[in-house]
Amino acid sequence: MRIKGAFEPAAEELDPDVYDHDDACPLCGTQRVQARDLTLDLRRVPKRGGFAQTLADERIVDQHVADLLADEEFTGVSLRPVHHRTATGDETIDPKRFPAGRELLARAEAEVIRPGSWRYFVWLNRPEQQELRDALHAQAAAEHGRRAARRPPPPPWYQLVPDGDRAQIAPTTLVGITPFADAAQNESSRCPQGHVAGLNLISELHLDAATYPAPDLVATEQLVGVRRGLLQPVPLLVMSPRLRGLLVEHGIKGWETEVAYLD
């Protein structure tokens, strides 16, 4: 699965502490840890909706995709809320302190949705909760002696996070600089510790069947790309036919796929 296009700025440009690099690989610079939710300028996200990513390959999905992932109970994926750089999101307000917030929590409990989970944030941003969300923001603004925001925030987006076991890229997959580079050149783009398989995916993707789990979204163990400035090697994503079929059925934009093989 590939996400089309990219927008900027990346999260690290807006929040330098979003990633912890203390345990990053000294050879390839990867294996950083995301310390908190992404903050992005959501006004810059492509208007087509669906899937999007920053120049640093931070992958996000809109409310429609989030609803599908939650309602259809797709496996191997979780979502994290994405904060708008100038907006105060519901997750920064303690809902227990305000009447509207307590009503939202009671409604979530009645629907067996755990507050703080990714499914809770998807549920919270649905139209059915709009009136209570607006009331919660107004009550929080009144407590701080300021007006509630007149301009509505941008539509919500969520970070796409593969959360299942990862699959090994099979040796039959060609990953390197170009199809015409020699073995030594391609080897130079790989991490000696095995974190990065190479600069680019050159051939069709083959995965080691013995390491392939069965969820709807799978990330590869090895990364592809290079650490340079904001650029970061990332895992390749593989989706199940069920997930792909639903995205096609609903006309979700911003993504494309090629066939992957199990060896």
C-alpha cells in the first residue's frame, strides 16, 4: 500500500520533542520512539480526504476511514488523535470537570466505548456528538474567561499506526538505489544491523510466509528509505483483500496498491 502525495510541515517541525532519538540506531538513525501524539497543520492536508501523509511519511486518515476501521473491526491497526497546531482538541480538556464532558463520558460508557482509546476519539468526533462537543468547548472556554472559538477547527484526522506483528521482507525482493546499481551500491543503502533494507523498493514485494501474520494491515519489519533531515525510513504496508475491497467500495482516496507475494 502506498499513500499518494505529501504535505508539510511535518510533525517534528511543529513539535521538536514529538520523537525520542535517544535509542536510535547509530548506523542508520532509525528506531526512534514517538513520545506523543502528532501536531500538524490540518489546514494543509489534501482536501480529497481519505489517506494522507507528511513529507516525513507520517501517515494519517480522515474521519470516514476511521469510522470504517472502527465499525468493521479491522485488525492490525490502531489510530492516534492528531492535534491541529492552533486548536485545542477535546483530548486536552478534562471532560470530568464539565457537565457536557460528563454526559459524553456517560454516553460512551453506555455504548461500551473506553475513554482514551482510539475508538473513543473516533466516536467522539462523529456528528452524533457534535452538540455535546460544542458545549464542552464552550464550558471550558468560559472557565478560562475567554470566548469559545468562532471558527470551527479543521476536520479531524488520525495517525495510522500498524499495531500487530511485523512481516519479514523476503530475499527475493529487490530493495536498493536503482535497478541498475551494482551489489556494492545497493548494499551501501542498507543498515548493517538490518533495520533498513535499502533506499527504494525496486521489485514487487515478497514477504516471508513463515513470518506473515493474518491481520488486515501488516507492516514490514525492515524499513525502506533513508534518514536525512526530516526524511525517515518507514515500514512498507500490506493490506488484506477485505480492507482493500471496502476502501474501493467507499471510494476512499489518497492510496494505491500493488500485489504482494508470500514466499
